[in-house]
Amino acid sequence: MAKKKFNPDEWKESPAATGGQEQQPQAQPSRRSASINRDMNATLEEQIAEVTRRIEEAAVDITAGYDNWLTVGFALADALGEGGRDYFHRVSRFYPQYNQQEADKQYTACVKAGRGAVTVKSFFGRAKECGISVSFPVEKPQQEFPSTDGIDGTDGMMETPAPEPMPTFSQELYGHLPGILDEVARNATSNEDADLLILGSIVSFSACLTRVYGIYAGRQVYPNLFLFVTAPASAGKGRLTLCRRLVQPIHEQMRDLYRTEMENYRIEKSRYEQAKKKNPDLDPPEEPPLRLLFIPANSSATSVYQILNDNGGGGLMFETEGDTLANVFSSDFGNYSDGFRKAFHHEPISYTRRKDREFVELLRPRLSTVLSGTPRQISALIPDAENGLFSRFIFYYLGFKLEWLNVFARPQGSSLEEIFDDIGWGFTDLYQRLEMQPEIEFQFTTDQQDRFNAYYGATQAEYHLLFGDDIIASVRRLGLITFRIAMVLSALRLGDTGEEVSTLICDDEDFSSAMAISRVLIRHTVRVYRELSSADLTKPAAERTDRQQQFLRSLPLTFSTKSFLEHAARLGIPNPTAERYIKNWCQIGLIHRIKQGNYEKTAQ
């Protein structure tokens, strides 16, 4: 299995892997023998064996991505020690580059590392993410044992499963991000938190990369992005404010420049007032533009457009309460939602300044936006999924977790604010270097273009089948968003290489990272889409949509009629319905019929 070399010490220090908790050294792998008797361990192994059998039956690779492979190894080693080696091989072999000797070496390293923080629930959780059922009836004798390391309903082994968690992407990106984003992600306390920090950083940086552009659908586009992180109160979305600190130094530099220019203007204005008494034909000095990176959302439409104009068309709107913008949009003086929509595509915005009765036209606005709020605040800003704002936003749905974090835990050495301030100053060096260069054109390679078009063609067909016309705008704009994310990643990569280029070719690593992010974002978009939809989600039609998605995801790369009917039966889908789904998917190209009774998926 061609995966990067495992370093146990490095993995132990990974915050996303450890959940942000300090690890206690262990002399040997934990087998829980002190708290769970032999009968309980036998039951646990039976559950692992059953889930492994289900994985083999579905032919699903739950080890895709190095961190997933490593986590599965740690989980099995922690639960079963040497007894988990065979299960590790059995689930690893579905990886296309599986190598028995390398997998054996990897598992030995996991056993020796004594990783107590990754428990068996990570194995069941990863299987569940890949569409494998991990539900088991809980027998009464098991209730006599205390809950230990997730051997209860929290890992999905109860008969009534917990709501399916939203997917994350950060676990696929560790070790593949540009250096500055790697520094950001290291401060995460979980995969969800890492996603949050990575997305918030990418969008914040996108407002500052004014010298980088690409050609998409025949039009010149810049990296600017719109992000809305939605979560219930106290779910952790407040951590997004750390990302603001990454570009705060640039905002302060712009403010300092404005103050200096304003001071010079006042001096010149005073001289002018004195001189015009003798020479009335003198032209007055011109007031300097108000330079700001951050644009307050609670502003009139004219003020927002004026700041954009003074900044050369660019700026960042960063608000932690989404209803701030929603309240402005609902007012007479501040309804600039049309300009907001135009700015996403850099379309011209025109306005009139009352002061000088001057007509002003922003030919190429470049606005980036970071918002957070509760699901209800989304509906206040975007009343329904048909509103044009919906498809322009990246949505990330942060789930609520009932856990109490150690509020007194402190990062070693510096506070999080100081850490992110330091990272921000590092980005400022790259920003200043790029500002001194001519514009740089960003491009995909021919192979990347082919892969991009194939993926989004299939994704558009799949989601149109599942949700109809209303979702298509979001899928298509997600393509543009993916292109822009790749542009940001590639520009940040210049901070690692120190190169000066006139054409920025996307690195395959950054292309893969952008695509991995987009595959997760479409799922989060659908979650928000359905919440905004006026349809009652308890109706059978919505349930059928869910079943179709689950059915399609559960199918292996190649399968037979017998196999897909067995998959359908496990999901409670009747044979005629399953056959109709397969027929429809063949017609739109999601599935290809190899020969009679044999099929392969075309969209991965």
C-alpha cells in the first residue's frame, strides 16, 4: 500500500487526531482488560468481525487517505492488539495499491505505538462514514457494564443509531496542504474544527490575493469566495474568528497608509485654504481614498460600494452573526443584496454619490465574505434555496456535540491569538511580495481539466436526478468555487517555494485537495438546501431521495444484478424500485452497463 511512512511520535502530536487533548504515555497497547471482562471483549471482537464481513461484502475501501488507514490501524490495535492484524489486512485490501508486506509493517507500528486515544469507535465510525451499517442489538447483560471508551450507543452500536454526522475533509489533507494552512490546521481540536479553520483561512486569504486570476468558462475570475458556517448555539463556530487574525496585519497596514495619506491631505488642504485667497484658480487637493480590508456589513449600500471602490474593488466582509447582514438587507438604506450577488462573479456595480452627484461604476468588484450563524439566521439572510445568494455560498454545517471541553487547557508557549497573529504576519510577507508583481494567471493542467469536467458532469447528473432543477445552480457554482479554492492553495504554495512566476500551474496535490474539499461541501450544501426547502422533509419523497443517495454511495465500483439487489434489500428498497434506479442511472451516465447483469460506477 503506497502510503507515506508512519511516524508514531508525529501522529501522537496531531491535534486533529487526539481531539486536542494532551496524551498520557502508555507502556503497552490498551486492551481494556482492567475494566471489561473476557466475555465483553469476545462480544466486541464479534462486532468487529461482523462489520469487517459487511465491508468485504460491499467491497468498500474504508482506508482511503493515509490518516484513515492509520486511524483504522490504531483502532484495531487498541481494541484487539495482535488479534486485530487479520482484520486490518481484510479491510486494507480494497485499497487499489494494497501491499501485504507494507500493511503488515504498518500494523506492527500501530501496536507498538500504544495509541490509547484512538479507540474502537473510530473503526466503527469510519465504516459508517463509508455507508456500512454498524448497528447491533444490545443484549441486557451488556447493560450491566459501565460505558468504556465508546462501547455504548455513542459509536452507533445501539439498535437506534444516532443521526449521521456530516462528512469532513481535513483528514484527507494532512501533509498535503501549503505550509501556512498546515500551521493553521495543527491548532484544530477535531476534524470538524480543522475543516472550519481551513475554510475560514482560505476565504480570508482569498480577499488578499488580488494579483492572481484564472480563466473559467471563458471569463476572468479571481479567488474571492463566500462562506457561511452554520451551527446551533455553542457548537464551536466562534473559533472562526481566529481566521480573521490571519489577515488583520494587512488591514492594519492599509489603515496606517490611509492615516498617513489623510494627515498629508490635511496639511495640503490647510496650505490650499491659505493660498487660494491670493490665487482663486488653484485646484484643491484630492481627499485620499478610505483604505480598509474589512468592510462592515452594517453599512449602507453606498458606503459598502464606496469602500470597495476606494480599495480598488476588493475587500473582506467578516461577520460572526449572519443576521447582521440579513437585517441590513431587509432595510431600505442597506439592501445591497443585488450588488452582493454581482460581486461573486465580478460583474459591474454602479451607484451614485450624493456628495458630488457623481456616478460611479465598479467594473470588477472582488468581494470575499465569511459569515457564521445558526440555521435560522441562514433563512433570515436567504429565504429559500431558489434565492441567487444560496448557490454563491460555501456552506459548512457544524454539528452540535454534547461534550465539555477543558476550558483551562492552554497551548504550549503562546495563546491561540498569538499563534494566529504570527501566522498572519507570515502571510503578509507573501501578500506584499505578490502585490509587487504583475498579475499571475492560474491554470489547471490538461489532465486536471479532464478530471474536473468528468467529475462535475457526473455530479450534476447525479444531483439533478436526486433533487431536480433547483440544485443545479449550486452544483455549477461549486465548480467555480473548487477552481477558486485550488487557486488559493496554489498561490499559498508560492510562500513555500519562494518562486516568482507569470503563470501559476496547479500542483496535482493542490488539485486533489480542492476536489476533496468540494466532495464534502456538496454534502453540506444539500443539508442546508433541504432545510431551506419549503417541502416537508418527513414526506416519503424526501425519504426516497435519501435512500437513493445512500443506495448509490453503497454500491462498489463494479457490481452485478444480484449484488445491487442485496444492497437494496439491506436499505429496505424493493427490487423493482432498485431496478428502476439502476436503469435511470444508466441513462444519465452515472452507471455503465458492462454486459448483461454487470455494471460499473462512472462517478467516484
